[in-house]
Amino acid sequence: MKQLSFRPAAILLTALLASTTSPQSPAPDVAPSPGPRPLAPEARVEDWPGFLGPRRDGHSMETGLRRDLPPSAWKPLWTTSRGTGYAGPAIAKGRLVHTHRVDNEAVIEALDALTGQVLWQHRYPCEYRGKFIRNSGPRATPLIASDTVFVHGVDGRFVALDVETGKLRWERDTHADFGSDEDFFGVVSSPLLYAGLLILQIGAAQGATVVGLDPVSGKETWRASNGWRASCASPVVGTLGGEDRLFVLAGGESRPPVGGLLVLNPGTGVIQHEFAFRARRELSVVGATPVFGDDFILLSDGYGAGTVALDIDEEGQATQRWESRMGLEFTNPLVLEGYIWAIDGVTGRAGALTCLDPKTGEELVRKDIDWTETVADDGKQKEFSLSIGQGSMLAVDDDLLCLGDDGALLWIDAKPDSIEVLARTRLFHAIETWTPPVVCHGLLYVCQNKRERFGDAAFEPRLLCYDLRGGASK
């Protein structure tokens, strides 16, 4: 039997002491700030412990957020520098954990969510090199569960850290242990916790496709295998057909190109159904995570397969309800008040917000989100045509909060028969702003993944915090 590379924390004491720092002074680039405004009297707030929020659906329950966005650049409460990567932050109990890469080290960092002060860091060597893009930093968002934070690195290294101290509890090499490799873009799928079980998409052609781990020890509880490679989408659990089911959209690098939706029992890992859904080309990202409606699940692929809505019966069998030519590469759609909302855009160019009827797939309304801005560049005022491109959005406080893929922020009033931009501001000018924004306890957190494009302030990649507190409850 192949020896696993699982190593308990006691064996790794030497590495732990070398890789974890104690709380020290604030990060050197934290901007001085008087602090955030008070929350609105009746504001509702919640933590944001992992990818797409506490329910993994892109919905925030927060209320009482400001909409009076200044038209020009908006000053953050604090900023801190980032290396390379696209992973978003996770926030719980006042601690923000984010991961990025500096030179040949992966860095997992905990900050005070209000001030940006560094509380601890955990570092380890990372030699991963991307095949298609230069950015070789982490993609998967950390997951905070109780007193532990789980991080799946771009190179397959999976670590469990004490969220208070950063001390290593256990780690695994998922490539070595489960037979996977780097695939197109390294590890992108974010971990999921369900009923005391840690679920990871692995995508090994000759090993595990999905695994369930004990979050306390890291030991394997179950594995599911069907030969489909890992996609860039993250697993989700939802109740369809009268039972909780695990949905995994698989289908990364493979010859011939195979993949699609796996429907599994989340407690046992038993595969209940396979629904083939993948572009016919080898290069297919399959990045948008499956989205639930009341009685359906939505899949999308921006490389030719388009978008489909599926019905799930009591046996877990999936049947197609409708299909659409619109395909989403990695921006996640949302289900809001029963309707499907999606950003149909092209990176760095056009972007439109569209609403689909969940019963038929019919497009009910579409609005191109573009505008013209005058920007100072090389000492001159220049006019640029801008759009949200392949932006991200959250459903929050009865509206949509949209982050364009070059750093614009918009509040949008979205209804099945009308779309209105309520407010817009500029956070920065930087391409590849693909990381979804986070709203937590009235604050907005945004990842700037590339260098500022215009102006005299040539900001490098940063994590920025903005104050959204103090708005009237709707």
C-alpha cells in the first residue's frame, strides 16, 4: 500500500516554529484610519467564513449598508500588501485570514479585520509554476470552522491551522496522497465543511475525485472516484429531491475531454448520479460553482458548453430542464428572489447584467454596464471607456453589489423587468480583479490582484478594507 504523506502536528514541531510568527506590530503599509463608523441601529451582520459566504451562495444577510458611494476614488480604512494569487479572504470572530504568495513561499496570514494588524503568519516553500498565466499564487479561499482555518494551496498542500495562533495542527499533500496533479491552473477549488466533514475536490484520473476528511485529524473518511479531473469550481451541498446532496462540478485537463456534475451522498461519498457537462475542447476551466434554486441546480461553462438548469429527483438523478448558449467562465451567477442573475462579460472589455427565467431559461432583461471615465495618466487627463467585464457580485441588503474586473464598485437595483445602477465609484484601476468581494460586519474587503494601471500612485497588489457602515435599513 502506498504510504501517505499525512504528518501529525507533533512530528512537525520544528517546521511549525520556523513557519509561524507571533503577533507583532501592524503591517507596515496599513493606512492610518480613525476606524469604521458605528453600525446602523438595526443593522444585521454576519461572519464570512469561506468561499461565497456562510451558505456558499454569494448572499449576504447584512443590512444597513451605505449606498452613497463617492464618484471619485474611495479612500480605504486600511490596506495591506499582497503577493500573487486570486484567493479571497475568510473572516470569522474578528479575524481575517487570507493567503498569497511571496517569491517562492506561500503565505497564510491572519489580520485583525477592523485594523489590518498582522496577528500571525504561516509560510512554507511553494515551487508551483502556472502553465497558462504568470500568476502562480493560491486560488482557493481559506475556510474558517470553529477554531481552525483550512487552506488548500495551489500546489496541493493542505494545512489545518489554529485560527488564534497560526499553529499547525496537521497537513496533507493531496497530490501525493490521492493521486492528483497540478492540472491546468493548480488547485482552485475551495474546501467545504458539511456536518463535521471536510470535503475536497481532488480530481485524480487514477485516484480520488472527491474526498471527505476528518477536520480534527485530517484522516480520510471516504473517497469517491470516477476518473474525472478537478475543475476550478468548488463543491456545494444543498437539499434537492428531498435530501441533502453534494454537488461537484468536475472536468479539468483530460484527454479525451470528459467531466460534468457528480451528485453524491455527502455523508458517505457514494456517487448517486453523473451528468455529463463539459466543453469538447481539452482546455476548459469550468470555474463557476453550481448554484441552487428552490427546485433546480444551475451549471455553466464559458468554453462552449453554455449553461444548463437541472432537476434532481428523489434518487439523485439529474435531468435537463433547459440550456442556454450563455456560458460563464468563472464569475458566479446568483439566484435572487427566484430569478437567475449573471454577469455575461469578457475580461477587460464588455460586461452585461442579465436576468433569466428559472423555468425556461428565457432572458427577461439585459443591461450593458459600461461608462466613460477621465483618468490622470502620465500627467495628462485621458478618457477611457470602461465596463464591468467579467466582474463579481453579491446579493446583499436587497440589491446587488458588483465589483468590476478592473476595480469599479457598483450598487445595482436589479428587478426582472429593470436594472438600475444606483451608485458607482472607483476603488482602483487594476486588471484581473476576479476575486469576489466580501462584506462582513459592515465592512467591504476587496483584493487588488495586479498593479495599478494609471496615475502616479503605482500601487502593487493589495488587500483593501472599506467602510460600508451607517446606511439606512431598507
